Amino acid sequence: MKGNEALAYGALISGLNAYFAYPITPSSEIPETLAREFGSPEHPEFRAYLQTSSEVEAINMVIGAASTGARTMTATSGPGFSLMQEGLSYAAAMELPFIVVDVNRAGPGLGNLGPEQSDYFQATKGGGHGGYRNIVLAPNSVQEMASFPSLGFSLAFKHRNPVVILADAFLGQIKEDIEFPEILPDQLETSWATTGATPERRHLLLSLHLDFEDQASHTEQLGRKYAKIEKTEARSEEYMTEDAEIVLVSYGIASRLCRHVTNQMRSAGTKVGLFRPITLSPFPSGPLRNLADDGKKFIVVELNMGQMLEDVRVAVEDSTRVGFANRLGGLLPSSKEIAEKVETMRIGN
Amino acid sequence: MKGNEALAYGALISGLNAYFAYPITPSSEIPETLAREFGSPEHPEFRAYLQTSSEVEAINMVIGAASTGARTMTATSGPGFSLMQEGLSYAAAMELPFIVVDVNRAGPGLGNLGPEQSDYFQATKGGGHGGYRNIVLAPNSVQEMASFPSLGFSLAFKHRNPVVILADAFLGQIKEDIEFPEILPDQLETSWATTGATPERRHLLLSLHLDFEDQASHTEQLGRKYAKIEKTEARSEEYMTEDAEIVLVSYGIASRLCRHVTNQMRSAGTKVGLFRPITLSPFPSGPLRNLADDGKKFIVVELNMGQMLEDVRVAVEDSTRVGFANRLGGLLPSSKEIAEKVETMRIGN
Amino acid sequence: MKGNEALAYGALISGLNAYFAYPITPSSEIPETLAREFGSPEHPEFRAYLQTSSEVEAINMVIGAASTGARTMTATSGPGFSLMQEGLSYAAAMELPFIVVDVNRAGPGLGNLGPEQSDYFQATKGGGHGGYRNIVLAPNSVQEMASFPSLGFSLAFKHRNPVVILADAFLGQIKEDIEFPEILPDQLETSWATTGATPERRHLLLSLHLDFEDQASHTEQLGRKYAKIEKTEARSEEYMTEDAEIVLVSYGIASRLCRHVTNQMRSAGTKVGLFRPITLSPFPSGPLRNLADDGKKFIVVELNMGQMLEDVRVAVEDSTRVGFANRLGGLLPSSKEIAEKVETMRIGN
Amino acid sequence: MKGNEALAYGALISGLNAYFAYPITPSSEIPETLAREFGSPEHPEFRAYLQTSSEVEAINMVIGAASTGARTMTATSGPGFSLMQEGLSYAAAMELPFIVVDVNRAGPGLGNLGPEQSDYFQATKGGGHGGYRNIVLAPNSVQEMASFPSLGFSLAFKHRNPVVILADAFLGQIKEDIEFPEILPDQLETSWATTGATPERRHLLLSLHLDFEDQASHTEQLGRKYAKIEKTEARSEEYMTEDAEIVLVSYGIASRLCRHVTNQMRSAGTKVGLFRPITLSPFPSGPLRNLADDGKKFIVVELNMGQMLEDVRVAVEDSTRVGFANRLGGLLPSSKEIAEKVETMRIGN
């Protein structure tokens, strides 16, 4: 099964109620799969599927549906993700739980359909205005493409916060065997949802706080929520880091290449390991700092000009021990290139 | 003269040719002033002024005008800036020179009209897709509001890169005396501009690079440009930093408060100083690192939940020496709050 | 049951599959009723309900759904109906069957919510470009509001032509008892529909005919269809016309007033009758001409400045025998006003 | 000079201040010519030229500019004209003077670029809601394409009413020598215009009349205006009608063909004449009725399925004396076809 298809089925298994999006390669198998499944008696709870006239419309429909407590998802690629930034800021302020899938393509502007990781900043630092934070999940296998919608809805509803699944053109297209995740419980916490005006008008979701103190206390509350998420939800995976001199830091499709390099170099006796952030936001600084405290060196391998690199530098606090390897334009660095960087840094030790 | 008015006149003096925007408080005096001046015989080169039907349309008209080599500007606030992120990514890829003014308001979503600095990440890290970089200028006086359009056009055309002037609701509204800057030369470098199809079709501005190698070399070229900008265009201002134990790091309206605190505490004998980034992107890491090398401590004072803080941490590489003070929602911290942070950190020494 | 509600239920009973509209008074009870019923197990075939972002979008979604053979409806009032005119022209060219409900409000522009009949020309002559013809039904009771969706779908699919139900603010709001019509057969003729690309690509719905001969033969074919509809589908109702000297000609809400006047004047011995067009397009010229051949006189009673009046004049071919009574702005003429017109014309005999 | 170019220059000579449109063949030479002339010192009063993002936007910008008393024009073809119908209804209600050029193409929907006259109903009966009336001018030569903008602005401002110039693909493209019309006076009546809020707020242009009596008196006033226009502004041209047995009734490009047929048949001794409506709305019923009173017969020659035909029937009141000849799809009938119709009708006499 292709990664994009796995993600679509993963969303259905997680009880997806509504999907609004404008199709864009390399994410198109997601709407295609969902369109095929829409109306099937197997998914009675999948009640709304709409191809909107633009991504601006899509994110605003997501906001509308999510406001009712529905499990809502949209999927796009870079240009569409950019058009959603205003909506994402509103959604963050209204604390709405939903999933946005960004299947990263290459380059600013139109670019091309190749795999890049250049939307890292946009997803993790917030491409919209006002200093909010998304939860960002970075799958690196078709299995995780299938599982992360479930994890995403679970985190989104737990924290009332948008979740971004940041995939790439490669992950969307490769085929691997998968096991489907356990289904989510029927009931997630939606007591805050607006499900119809009542005499008491108990629920109001808004992002307007004209009074400065009111806005301040709202933003501070968001801040406390983000701090709690940072403390409790950061996820990462380590591979042969314990005795490693050099730790590759990499996520998504690049992390698979790095695992391959790790295996190769280990066979040759070089003490390399791999640290893979699974959540890009919150960034797993803690375990990375622990590795840094052991005196290890790091090479960040990203398919961009250096974005996660900054988060690694903040965690490691010693730029002399942080190297960088990348490729752009939809290309991947070769194992050899990475191995050479490792050797150079090791010798430099 | 109000800051927003000063900025509008500053743009006219710099030879503004075209302005496309959708008005939004707290930036509204900019379009109001330009509308009043449009058609005046004093500004014959100011040939296009249009209130567009949305910010998506505005940024795309900016792209169109800038493609012809015209000096083009738009102004907005957070929600509109978010809607421009797709266009900004395209513009970065096409290497178009123009100015976007973002008069930051408070909060994600609608928020309120108070001064905040919560669009820092969006402006400096790139709220759009694809890992490009804006040049970001942060005025802290009405004088700089008047001067930065000239500086902005100069940098934009020198590097063929969008320039963001990141102001705030406070700077837009305060009144101060100003001197107008010298006018820009009549001719900026526009040999790349598309000014009509010719048999040779010499000029083509595009952001589509279907071939991976082609996209890679395009992005690498952008990367070299950003590196050059980082090396040559970072600007900052230091105040009483030489013998300071504690250096406040602050920009925009917050930096004026910090200067006041510095003066107050110096009178009382405390060795405080102020480091003010003038360009937020490129971030003036170099001089900040020099101060860090002297063993100084830092307190970042921002009107957000901690954004420039990350750039400071990357530069200082020692989080134990980087403190943080902020206020949210359109409010400013009191001098006393900042002074107390300084004292706490000093004693903690 | 209100007229608008009756219409909504009438559509559901007729097997409505899809509804796309932007709500506008005085038609709002239609989307409200349909929204309430959407998702109910009683209407499993009602698969799509969408509040679009504008009426331009609504009509284009109607075109999309109708192209698949789905029973599709939209409802609006004057301003929205105007925005749909481009789409209606395309739909006419593609020969798509669907229902548009126009609950006529008063006045050009925004006007007000009162009952008028000023969209008669727009509906019957075609407000869009290119000289196509809609089938236009004019209900004059809540019972007909309930029955005409069924009649409308039946005519629409029989002739592959858009059907307009032209109601008014009064009919939409009054409450009367109704009996629901028999349900439509499960299968209407949809062999022309586009239900997925196939190797043979048998079905193509388009409105582009670059070749002049091709366009000519396409339009001629439409012309033959319109002629056939004119011959076979014109519907009207006569009341006490046989021995009448003066025949009121009136449709919709105005016809109910005219029936009341007829009854009143008959009681007083005046030989008045009522001719009510049920289809406004095709206009029932034949029976009207028969009455004219008997030497009768006519008074057209309309809530506009004189639109059906032209069709009556074309049929009667003697303007000295065609009088006119009207009221505007959402007002109705009084029985007395109409009775006086009758007396004046009768005496004028 | 091409007809479209002549029209553009005719508008400039008439003091055009503002042009807003989305380009569409076969009207594209109009915006092309105006774009070339925009900014020229010869037309200092031509202050706004904008290619809008759609025709909906274009007509609303026309409304905005016309509200200030500016001489405003837009040009389009059928599909764009349809998108303008909502705006035209609002403009009629607000009684705004401006010119819309519709260069009629063939067919409903996309159709093709051939000359047709199928937008007759849409232009003359009002394609928008609410029963308003446009003034509609039908040029039949490049000379009239050049002169009618001047006539159009003159009529528009005299009656505060939108004017449609209904041309066709043929007229837009043919080349003929022309003389430019006299320029319009500098000052047209614009005392009603909204040129800035004042303490007294004297001018308000609106189309909302919530009170029924208020709307009624507004519409009645429009009705009186339309009646006055009908009485004073109907224009037509007669050619050899005096002793004609058969009168061809034709406008626009078709009328030129009819003149040719008239000349041919006159040479052969047949008593044929030509009646050409110059204003299609108001329709010149009076002179046509006079010809009918003389017992003449008529053949309507139109490039549609029979639209002006209805206005001729209303005027003549004897369908046995009204014949019809047409061609569709962008084709013209041959002289021979028309001559045969004439012979058939003459013999039928």
C-alpha cells in the first residue's frame, strides 16, 4: 500500500467524519482514496467529503467542522499549506482539534514534486501570525503514515490543538506492508464543541479578545498548554546511540537513509548512531541534550537548507559539535556523502 | 507625524511606483496616507494604488508589479500577512524585490489591535513553504518608520529579495518628529525585469523547476544569496554594552522600554546594556556572540512567548546565561518587572 | 406547513441527491429544512448538502453534481439568482437536468423581502447569455410548492433541461395543509451522464463548439427541443373563463388574489374569469389565444412593471384588449383596485 | 481601424476616466487598446485601468467608480456579461451611469467566437433580478463603434442609467474608416455623486429599501424614468421603407447584410425595405407600428433563435405578417436565403 493510501485508511479507521481539501500532488492519493471510500457502508461516520475551490476555503471548512467536535482532516502540499496559514492561526486561537497533512514537495514557489523537508519551519514555528504552536508528527514509514492519523486525533482532542502530519513526496509514494492501528475510542472529549445554540449559549469558540488583559490571559493559557505538551508529548527514537561517537539527527524519509548509513558504518566498525525526532514540535530536546552531555557529536541530515539544525543547536549548545548534511530539489544525499561527513567529523575530534 | 504616516511618506520619497493592499488596523494610516497622495503631481512615479479584494490578491498583484522592476509595496497586519504566505514563497523563488509591511497586532486569530511581536517567526523563518528567507527590518522609532522604506527598497533590489518591515501597533500610532531620508537613486538594478515579450524572450521569472537537479541548483543559489546577506547585511545597535554584566536583547517597541530601563538601572549603578537587532533576518548573531564570549548574561525582552529567544540561544550557546521577560495581549512589561529580572539574574551570578 | 418547508420536503420525496446553495431570505427555510433532514436514515439517497461560499460556486457545484445524473437542487432569491446566470447558460448548453428555486423578493439591487414577480423576464427569457430557455414553473399554493419539485425533476430529466421554480416571498412563508405527491420512479433517464472515465469515453458534457457549423447544429438541436417543450409542456388553469367578458391573467401569489376578486365580482354578477399560467416558460399562448379569438378582454395582474404582459400581448395581438394592474415594492394591489380596472375595461367595451 | 479599437478610442475621446474588466475574446482589442493608451499625456483624465480577477469584481468596481461621477466603462462577452448581472441590477437600483460593452459571441455556455445576437434578451429585458431596464445601443458599423461611447455616456448621465453597447464578434473585428465624434462637454450632471462624506451626508447611493412603500415609490420612480426614456430615446433608421411591401427588421451586423439584400432585390424590382433599430431598449415600437398600420409585412432577420422577434410581434400585433430568418453558431444567412424568405412572404400575400 502506498503511504498516501495508508494515511487515508488510517484516518478512516480513526473515525474520520469530515474531509475538506483541494487536491495537489504529491498528496493526491489521499483525496482519491477517501473519495472512493466515501459513502461506503463500512464508514457510516464519514459524513462529509468536499473538494473545495481553494485551500483558503478548505481550512475554513475544517474550522467549521472541527468546531462541532467532528474528526476533521485536510491534506495538501506546500503551496496549499501556505494558503492555510491564516486559518491555522485562527484554529490555534480557538483551540480546535484536527489534522492537516502536508506532503512536502521541493522548493519555494511551485517547485517540483520531489521529496524535501523545507516546510519544517512553517509547520513547527507556525507559518501563521500570532505565535501559536502546532503539534507536528513526522512519519518515516508507510506504517506510521497509517498509524499517525489515530495518534494525531488522539493528541489533537487531548490538547484541543491542531496537529500537522509532515510527510514528504517519497513517503507518500512508496509501498510497504502495514498493520492497521487499533481504532480510537468512540468518544473523544468534545464537551467544548458548539453543537447548536441553547438558551444558555454555553459554548462559544472565538479568537477575538479586544481587551488586552483578556488576550494576555488567553495567550498565557495557550502558553501553559504548549509547555505541558512540550513536557509530555515529545517523542523520538534512538538507534545505536549508546556508544556512538557521532549521532545522526534526522527525521522522515532522510532518517531511513541515515539508518542505512548507520548499519553500513557500524559493519565497518565506526561508532555511529541515529536520533530520530518523531514529534518535530514539541522538539525532543531533552534526550538530545542527554546525548550531548555525554560529549557526543551530531550531524543533522535534512532535505533543506538547515531548519531542524537550529533546534538541534539550541539543544546541544555547542555549534562545534553540530555538523550538517543535506540535499535539495527533491534529491537525496548519497550514503557516501553522509559517511564522509561522519568520517570528517570523527577525525576532527 | 504618526509612524504609519511616516512610513507612507518614506515610501513615496523612495520612489514608490505601486501599492496594492487590503486595509487592516493597525496599519490603516498607511493606505489612507497613500490614497490621499495618489494622483498628486508631486509623485508622478506613483502610478498604481489599489485596494484589492483580499490579501491573497494583494500579494499576487505585488508579484506582478515587482516583476516589471517597479518599486512595489503592500502593508498589512497579522491575519493579512498570513494570507500572503503563499505569494511570499513564490516571490522568494522568483527573487522579486518589494516591501511588505506587517504592523503586528496581538494574539493568534483575530486577536486585538495592541502591540505584540508574535509574528517574529513568521517573518524571519518564513511562514510560507519551501525554506526561503525574507530580509526583515525592525524599526523602533517614527524616524526609522520613515527611513526603512528607502533602506528596504535598496536592500530588496540589491539582493533581489522581498523585504519585510516588521512594525507593531504602537510604532504605527505614536507621533515623533522626523527627518526624511535622502532619496534613492532614480535607477536601481532591474535588468532582470520582465518588461514585455521580445523575440529573444530574455527574461522569464518563474518558480517551477520540474527537474530535480535544476531545482537543487536554484535552491543552492538562493542559499548562497542568503549566506551572503547574512554575512553583509546584519545590523544591530549596542547601548552601554561594553562593561555591562547583563545585556538586554530587544527590538522594536520593546527595545525603547529596555533603553529606558537601562538608563534607570545605570543611574542606580547596575551594569546593564542593550543589544538591539535592527535586522531580525539576517539575525546579528556575530556581535551577540562576541558579547557572549565576554561572559556576559542576557535577558531577551519580547512581546511574545519567546521567539527571538531561540535565535539568541543559538548565538549564545549557554541557556543558563539567557533569561526571558515578556508580556502578551498588547500589554508591555513594566520597567520594574524587567529591572527585577535583571537583579535576579545578576545575583544568580 | 410553510411553503418553503413544503418545497424542501417535496424535493426529498422526489429523491433529492444533492443540494448546494448560499442561504438568502426569503428562501432560508429551504436550506434550514434540508439541513435538519440531512443525514436522516429516512433519506439515504440525500447524499450531499453544502452551504457554498457564494451563488457562483453553488450553481457550478450543481452543474458538477447534475452531470453525474444526480437529482440536484439549489434555492436562492433575486441577487443570488443573478449570480447564477453564467452557470445557467452553461447548464443549458450542456443540457443538464436540475432545479433552481428562485423565491422572488422585491426590487432590483438589495430591495426587500416582500413578494414581487420582477424576476419573470430573468427566469423566462434567460438572464444568461446565448439565447437558451429554462422551463419555469410558477406555484401558487403550498400544495404546489410541495408538488413542483417532483414535477420539476420529472420535466428536467425528460428534456435534459434546467427547471426554475419561481416562487415569491409570500408563498415561501404562508402555511397551508398539503398532501405530498407520489414519489418519482427510482430510475430517471440518465444514460447521458458522466459517471467515470472509461476506455471508450462515451460521455462528454461540454458547451464549447469552436466550429461554427458544429455550434449551429448544437443550437438548432436546442431550438428543436425548446419547440417540442413549447408544444407539449405548457400548463395553465382556467377559472370561470367560459362566459367571461374580462379575463384576469395572473400567476403565483397574485393569481390567488385574482381568484378572490373573480369570486367577489361573479357574486355581483360581473362576468370575470381567471387564466393562470402554471408554466411561465413555455408560456401557454395557445389557450390564451383561444380566449382572445372569442373576443374577450384581458387584464394582466402582476407584481412588477409589466413583464408577463409582453407574452400576453404577443398571444392576444390586440393591445386595446389588454389592460394591466400591478403593485410594487412587496405590496399587493387591493381587490378594489383590480375590480375597478375590470369595471373600467368592461365599460370601455 | 478595427471596431473594437474604434470603440476604445471613442471612449477615450468621450473622457473615459476608469476602465475595469477581465479580458475575453472577441472583445480583447478593447482592453489592449486602452492599456496601450493608459498613462499617455494625451488622456490625463483616464486615471484608472484595471484587469480585475473576474467579471463579478469588474462590475462592482465599475459601480464604485461610477458612484463618484466618473465616466466608467467595462467590456466583455457573453459569459462575462452573465457574471455581471447581479451588479447590473444593483447599478440600476442605484441609478448609476456607465457603459457596459458586450461583444456577443455564439452559443450559450462557452460557445465560440463567431458573431451571434443571442444576448438580446439578456441586454434588453434585464438578465439580472428585479425588473430594471438598461438602455441598449446596437452599432452596425465601425463608425458607430467609435461614436456610441460618446452617445452612451451622454444618455447614461442624462438619465442616470447603465447603457449597454451590444456589439458582435464581426463588428469588433472588421476594419473601416471612421471619423471621430465630437468630444463630450467637460461637465456632465453629477450632482448626485458621492464624492466624500460631509457633515450633511447629502449623497447616499443605495439599493436597499426595507420599507415596502419606500421600495414601491422607488420602483415607480424608476418606472417613470423608463417610460420617459421609451418616449424620448428610441432610435431607428429606415431604408427604402416608404413603398416597401416587405420590410426587413434587423440590427447590428445582420442589418448590413439586409441592406445589401434590399439593394439587390430593389435592382430586380422587388419592393423591399429595411427597418433598423439603433436602440434595442427602448425598442422603437412607434415607427414600426406606423409601418404595420400601412399594411406592410415584416421579416425579422436575427442571429439567434428569435428574440427581437417578440418585440416586433408586440409592435405589429399580427403574427401572420411577421416572418423570421436566422442563422446560428456564428454563421450568417446567405443573401439568397433572405431573398427567398422575402419572395415566399410576398407571394403568400
